[in-house]
Amino acid sequence: PTRTMKLDALNEEIWNYGLSSVTFRNGKVSEYSDLSNNLKVQYSDNSTNDNLETERSYVGNFSIGSSKKEVLNIQGNPTRTMKLDALNEEIWNYGLSSVTFKNGKVSEYSDLSNNLKVQY
């Protein structure tokens, strides 16, 4: 990292790589922002719901109710992620666009960058 910052009160540490950053909470990545497009990110989901899902071809669009795995395969890696543990939500950003997951499923999205492959 080009810079690091510890937030002991929150048990967080932030590593910066240029304009990109990785935030660790309790030693695990809790969010990242890839503004410099220099992070090598591979998304991993440990929930069992996606593992039970049958494999299928992910072409086309995602919609409300789609799984993280479907969005990842259709949209690719997000440029930034944020977890809201208290709400059981996760937000993935693609530029100015965002996809919000509640309990692992798409609950809402905002397509400000007009780059989401969404089924309306």
C-alpha cells in the first residue's frame, strides 16, 4: 500500500493504493474502492444459498431477486463494495451505478452511469 490508516475504535484498517482503497474490519476485507483501477479483485461469497443454485448460463440481464452470483457473472466485478451488516445489506457500485443486495438477493438498483444490464 502507498498509505495505511488504523481506526482502533472501529477495529478497522484502511490500505490505500493510489486512489484505490481496501478496508479491513476485524482482519477481513469489508469493502473496497477501485478508483485507480489497480486492484486485483476476485469476489468470493461464503453463503450457502449461491452454492445450492443450479449452474446456468449467465447471459443477458439481471433483475430484482437475482443472486450475487448472477450479477457478478453478468456485470463483472464491481468498482466498489460496501457491507451494511446491521441491515444485512451489501452495495456494489459500478461507476455511479449501484446494486443493493438484501439477504444475498438484488433488492434495488440505481443506473446513473447507464451501464447496468438490468431486465426492466
